Amino acid sequence: MFIKEIDSIHNKLVNNKFNLNDLENGIHEFRRKLRWVGIYSSALNGKVVIDNNTKDRVLKKYITSENKKNKFNILPVNKGIDYKLNFLPGGYYAMSELIAKIGVIKDKALISEEIIKIGNWMNIPKGKIKKRLSTEYKSLTEVRSEAKYLIDTYIIKENILMHIANHFKNQLSK
């Protein structure tokens, strides 16, 4: 199931099935799909663990103490389970970083968009609102550009999804 889901997300992305020009139905939908991989891992209540025994150091730059301590990166432990599926550590943490970073820029853009709408109703100029929001303002153009950069870095250049899928495939072949 994990391999199928990860392959599906990767294929949709590289085949432009996620419209990354659309905040809600593209960027946010991509992020939502990716989040479900982590949610499934947690929901299995200890059947999926972050692999601490791997000698495979691919994506090791994402294995940081900050990522290990992040509450969203701590999977449930269930010592009564004999067979556990091991998640590639660097892949899990890279995926989590990507989800978080896209979430930050997406949320700022949604908030900015809504405040601009309210400002329009109240005849407050967009420039005044942007100035007031300062660094919290994020335009849709900025979000598209930043999200595309993040996705290109993590998914295309670092190839995190395929590394994760291959780690799962290797376990099934044993």
C-alpha cells in the first residue's frame, strides 16, 4: 500500500497531474496526499517504525536531532508486534520537512488572500494591507514559485519518494 501510494504521488507529480499553479487543488492537494503517507504510518500503531538499523545512508542529511524530536515525526511504539515495516529515516524526515515547509507558505497565502478579500469589502487598498501584513504577506505568485522550488528540490533532485519506495520494496523482497 505504501509503495503504491508513493508511486502514485510521484507519478502524478512528474506527469503534471497536480496543477502547481493552483493553490488549493494543486499545491495543497499534493501536500495532502503526502501527509497521508505519514498519517497511515502513525495509524498503524507501531507496525511502521523509522528504521534505526539501516546501513543505507541515503538522504542522511535529513536525519537531524531537530527532525527526530519533531512531534510529527515520532511514530507510535508497540513492542508486541513481531513484524514491523521500516520507513527510510532520511526519507521520512525529508518528507516531513517538505510537508511543513509547503504548509507554512500555503497558510500564509491563504490568510493573505482572505485578508485582501476582506480589505476589498471595506475599501482598504491592497498595498496598505500588504504593508500592514509585512513578512506575513504571501502572494499566490510567491507560493507557486516557492512550492515549485521545494518540490523540485525534494522530489525531483533528491528523489525522496523513490528512495522511500525502494526501501519498502527491499523489505518485501527479503
